[in-house]
Amino acid sequence: MGSISMGDRFVTVLGEALTTTVCMALDKNYVRGFDEASSACVEVLAEASDGLVAKMASGVKLSPQEQALYARLSEVKAEMEKRLEAAYEPPSVKLNLP
């Protein structure tokens, strides 16, 4: 017989609902934590270069060392943002659920 009992159907629906609820909670917490951590990383680099940007904005010429530091900070920030974007993957994707 190919029919599914009402009890089996209930268990299946309940299981799917629980899985969805758990995945949503995991993803919500993951997204919040990932956003906070990635923002902190990028902000550290931005703050490190803010002084140099302010100096340039005020018309003061950066020394060769400061120019090199500013260029490197910009490169590292861009690379970090790229890697963080590539690393973003909510837990529900990793669980490979149907």
C-alpha cells in the first residue's frame, strides 16, 4: 500500500517544521555573529587608515612610508572584505538538509 497514515504525515510535517525553526535560529545567530566579527575586522583596518586619510584631506602630504602603509592597508582591507564575503555561508547550507 502506498498510502501514508495520518500519524506518519503529522510526524513528517512536525519534523519539517522543527528543522525549519532550528535552521532559522541557527542562521539568525550565525548571521549576527558573522556580521559583528567581520565588521570588527574591517573596522580595525579602516580605523588604521583613517588618520592617514584625515592627514591627506587636510592637505598634508604623506611621507613615502605613510603612502606605502596607506596603500597596504587599502589592499589588505579589500582582500579581507573579499575573503569574508566568500566565507559567508549560513549553517543550514552546511547541514545539507532537504
